[in-house]
Amino acid sequence: MHHRPGWRQSTRKIIRRSNFVVSRLRRTLGKLINQASLYRLTDDALLLSSALAGIVVGLVIVAYHAVLELFETGLQFLAPGVFHSITWTEWLIPVIGMLGGLLVGVLKKYVFKDVTHRGLASVSDQLKMESTQPISWKLSFHAILLSTISIGTGGGAGRESPTVILGASVSSGLGRIGAMSKRHIRVLGAAGAAAAISGIFNAPLGGILFAVEAITGELRARTFIPIVIASVLATSTVRAILGNKPLLMAPLATPITLLDYPLLALAGVLSAFVAAYYLRSYRYSAEKTTKLVMKLPFVLRPALGGLLASIPLIFLPQLLETSYNPINQAIAGQGLWWIALATVLVKPITNAITIASGGEGGTFAPALKVGALFGFCFGTVLMFFVPETSVGLYAIVGAAAVIAGAFSAPLTGGILLFEISGNYGLLLPLLFTSVFSTYIIRRMKVTTFNPIQESIDN
């Protein structure tokens, strides 16, 4: 009995001390939460988030490449003897294209029925300051999954647009998870888009310029710095896993003199006409395809597009968008000019058929291929007049010039191909031809694929 008062007093002391500790802990946690809430609105948080976004986008790009290469191996197995003898296995390619399109149609109808987008234009629109619609996670799943099926089964669209959507979605999604401001979320979206292009082409400068020229249309420190961080880390992530091998091989070292620039200017001008052909034939084919597939049920539209786009693969496997081997062959001066020319003429059509019928993908990589193969043809013709002509030089400047003209992005065209090739001696010719191409396209008043430039021109 004599110990009860002491026990009660000890209990009260313990309770008081516990309350004191809990109160201090609550105040400390409150301060930390308040600081964290304020920190998420700072530029430091924006830079940290852009770094994380770059790494995540890089990892996804590695997986995306691996899946497309697997599809390419399967299609090449079916068509080992193209241009020599057509066997029955080649005729399975259109069937695969049709089944791939059918699967895309089913997924669009029943899984992604509330998701709509217009490729790079959707990304650009949703990253504008006046936009209130965020880039959703579902949009990125839609773009990557359906583009993998569409491209992997023989569709004519490129891989860059879905990856840009993914990069922008992942980055802006991180911003939404962190409850960041709308301005920071938009900047992160642009950084993710730049990281995607940087990772695909192993070219951080090209990705940065693409985001500035074709996505955001602005160059300010608050936007530019996160874009740089995301692009560099995405490229470094891809290099760490896949190695620092250039995506496109540089042509043999050829000294470029002042006398070469008139021919390079001519290549730039002609590339502008090729870009104009691409843009106009793409839009014409897209209109015709849209009218044709509208007669079919929604689910069957991509199936018809997949069938029509994959039939030419039997005769022109260079049209396949699962690898960049045709571009490398053109830069190496290998191949037949008439096959390259046929690919230049047909590629915009299959690209348009795939996208207009409901398939997934973009226009950037197909335009790059068309430019390289045109440059190969141009260089081959020049060899008859100037035997020492480097065909590979004109293949790579043609690729840059057609990209510059088709997207009204001269810096992206020149710098991207310079980085991809890793050849400093090509920088001036690439920029020179890209500027000529862009100038001619603007004088012709041809509507480009660049959503920013379209809004300016209109």
C-alpha cells in the first residue's frame, strides 16, 4: 500500500514525458510535411523529378527496343529470300499484318475506348500553358502497347511518336504524384518527351532540340534545364544497358571542301521536294484510307490497314520499321538504287495507311528512312559525273534535310544526325542542307508535321 502513491507518480511522469515526446514529434513531422509541401513547388524538386523521369524513360526505351527486335527476327525468318524467289512463307506477312491490326482494333474498342490522341500534336497541345488536360498514364499504355503490336506485325508507322507520348506521360505523371504545380508538370512532360527522343536515337542534343522545336516551341531556362537533365540521363541509361554504339553508322571519312557545298545545297533543295512529296502523299493517302475504312466496323479498320500496309513488305522489306538497317545500308553505299527509290515512293503511303486506319506509330523514323534512301539515290547519280562522290555522305545529309523539311525543324535535323553518326566533320554539311530544305518547304507553304509550325502558319 505504501508503494501506490509512488507508482501513480511514476506513471504520471511517464505519461507527461510521452505526451511531450509525441507533441515534439508531431511538431517536427508537421514542419517536415510543410517543408516538403513547399519543396515540391520549388525548382529543385523539378530538377530532381526530371532526373528520375529521364532514368525511367531510358529503361522503358530499352524494353521497347528489345520487343521490336524480337518481332523483326520473326518477320525476317518468314521472308529470307525476298528479291530472289518468293516462297509461300512471304505470303504469311500480310496475314500477320491483318491479325496485328485486328488485335489493335479489339484493344481500342474494348480496353482503350475512352483514349484518343493525335500523336505529337496531342503532346504539344497538352503541354501548352493554356491546356487543362494532363497527359494520362492510360494514354502512354495505349501508345506503347498498340504501337508495339502495329509496328511489330508490319505496320508502316515509326516508333518515336509512341515513345514521346510515353516519356511525356511518365514525366508529367511523376509530377502529379508529387502534387507539383501545373507549370512544373508541363515542364516535366516536355522533359520526358525530350528524354524519349534522346534515348531512342542515343542523341541527347537532338532530343533537346526536338522538344524545343517540335514540342514546346519555347526556350527558357526554367524549361530548358529540366529538358537537358532528362535527356542526358535517358541517353546515359540506354547506353549503360545497350552500350554506346551509334544507331546509324557514319559514312567513311571524306574531306569536304568549299566546292562540295553547291552540290550539298542542291541536295538540300531536292530533299525539300522529297519532304513535300512525303507530306502531300501522306495526307492524300490518309484521306483515301479514312474514307475506305469508314465503311467497316471500328474493330476491323486497323485490320484492313494492317493488310494493305504489309503487302508491300513482300517485295520491299526495307519498309519495315522494326530496325534502322536500311538506313545504315544506304549510308554504307550498299543496295540497289531502284529498290531505294521504290521505298522512297511507297513509304509515305504505308505510313499513312497504318495511322489513318487506326494503327499506331509516328512519322519521324519513316521520314528519316525516306531521306536516307533518297540521299543514296542522289549520291549514286552523282557518281556518274563525279566518281569520287561519297554516297554515304549524301545519304546522311538527305536524312537530315528531309527531317528538317517535314518537321520544320532545321536544328533537329542537323544536330540529331550529327550526334547519331558521331562524326564532327558532318556537322556543317548537315546544318547546311537542313536549312536549305526548311527554307524551300516554307516558301512552298507546305503544311508540315510540326504542330507548332502548323499553328504559326495558319
